[in-house]
Amino acid sequence: MKELILLKCGELALKGLNRRTFEEVLMKNCRRRLETLGNFKIRSAQSTIYVEPENEEIDIDEAVDRLSRVFGVAALTRAAIVEKDFAKIRAAAPGYLREALEGARTFKVEAKRSDKTFPMKSPEICMEMGAALLEAYPRLTVDVHHPDVTVYVEIREVAAYLHTDQLHGAGGLPVGTSGRAMLLISGGIDSPVAGWMMAKRGLEVMAVHFVSPPYTSEFALEKVRTLCKKMSAWCGRVRLVVVPFTEIQEAIRDNCPEDIFTVVMRRMMMKIAARIARENGCGALVTGESLAQVASQTLDALACTDVASDLPVLRPVIGMDKDEIVRIANKIDTFETSILPYEDCCTVFTPRHPKTKPRLGYVLEAESRLDAEAMLACATENTRMETIG
């Protein structure tokens, strides 16, 4: 029996006159996610996107799995395509729904008749389909309040569709509809989660990572590449910018008070990231900072680093505790990679007693001892970019 995948758009339905623009981006993102599986016919109608394989050899289970991680999809289900003839719909249902119904004790039928020319009304469809399924599976009983399985019959403009309960999708907005932002990715737990959260709100995510050889190893960079690959399963392709940072960190160590090493380092990272972001059409920076999690993430420290960037700094995990962040990291499969013991440059020259309430004047005076502009220009000019996913 021929099948397709029905995608429900959720929040996109609230976009009014702009809805079609959002749907077009969502369909483009779906095509990209499925392009290595084969050819699909993708169209939208009535707040639903239809994803139809063009040949039977396509792995539809894998297609469902990939589409479940596309932002903008609120719910999805695989469904049988049946001619709009109730006798044919009734005949197809017991066989197509066998796997779901054989493991159930109770069920109900819901009908949606978008094509008002169809001769049967929704209550009649439900009653007749329920009778057919009870005849095929006599041990079942009907429970309209808390059924084990809900059977859906949708009569739409082109065909009828049979399916059972929908899967939850990724939700949010299609990536690319809210602009582009630059994620400062360290290799820890928090920053991939922050990138994922902003992609869910429609941002296309680029990433910037700072390396400090010989203090950091190639393994640390490979860890970040793996994190970007795992993020790409949700966010689409991720462009990763790798920035050499050794010279700047050594200059900070040699010229600045130890208690503000980290704050000055973060300011330098912000300045470099903002330059690269502007060059690549990004409208904001994204970080994984959580308020008061470490000394460099107190209000005073964040105030000192914020003024180093002329772009907005988005911190989606700012009010979350570690357990909440870890829960999302496990969901998006980044946690086990994030805890691999390969240190990134944020751990280089860590102060023994970091200042938790740095004052901007004190930080700027220390920073003035550096030839900051020359170092920033050198670091920016010697970046390398790679596309992951």
C-alpha cells in the first residue's frame, strides 16, 4: 500500500499573511534533510505538509526519524493513501492498521472531512469505520475518552489518508526564518544546547571555536566537530569557524592580573566572534552561559563581556540549572561527547581565585596593556572554516 508522511505545522499556522513564506522554508529544510534517502514529492495544503516518496524502495521509517528533528514540524505521522471511496477505505483499514491494533485493547476513530463533497459526514465515517475494525478485531472495545489507539480517517482534496496516533515533532520555527547567529562553542555541555535552542526559534546557527595549541589538542577540536555533526541532525548544516587563540591567551597571562584572566579572555572571544559574525551576515552571538554557574558568569562578569560586542548576545540557558541543561543534551545526543576529557581553551590559565565582581574600569585598564587590535586582526585573518553535516 502506498504511504506518505503528513507533517503538521503547529506555530506556523499563526503567521497570518507570512505563513506561506515559513512553509516554503520548512519544505526546503525537509528536502535537504531527506536528500540522501531518495526523491520525495513535497507540497503543502491546509496547514499540512505532504511528504510522498517517489519510489517504494525508500526507507520511510528513516524519513520519519529525520523529519521528527526538523524544526517547524509540530507533529508527524506516516499514513496510507487511499482513493476517496469509503468502500476502499474500509477495506484497506484492517490490514494497514494491524500492527497498531493487535497490541491494543481499546480504540476510537476520528474523522476529518476537509473535502465537503465527500458523501459521508464525519460522524458517519467514524461509526462505519469503527464497525469495520470491530468486525476485524472482535476483542477490541471502543473507548472514546482514553483509547489505547486512535484511528484517523482524513478525507482531503486529493485522497483519503489512514493513520494512527501522531508523533511529536521538534516544534519551533523553521531554521532560517529568524536570521543567522554565531554560536561560541567550547566543547562543553552548555553551548550545543544553547545552539539547539536558538535553532528551534528559527535561527540558522554558525559556530566559532577557539583553539590554543599546544595547550589544547586536536582531540578537543575533533570533539567540537562531532558536537556540530550532532547539532546538524536538528539544525541543518553547521559552518564551523576555527580561530587560533594561543597568542592572545599567552599575552593575557603575561600582562593581566590573574583574577580577571577569564573575563579578559571572554571579551577577546566576543570581539573576534562579533567580527566574524558580521562578515558572515550574523545578527547576534549565542553563548551557553548560565547565570552564576561559574565566576565568569556572574552579573558583573557578564556585564563586562557584553560591552565587548556590538551585536546582541543571546543566552538561552541563562536561567537553567545544570540538570535542565543535561536533560536537553541527552535528548539531542550531545552529552556523552561533551563530557569527553579533552580540554578546550577555556580551561587554559584558569585563575586560582577569579574575581566574581569585576569592575569594567579595572578590566579595561588591564586590557589596555595588550596590543589587542593587532592580535584580534591576526586571529581573525587566520581563521579556517569548514561545513559540517
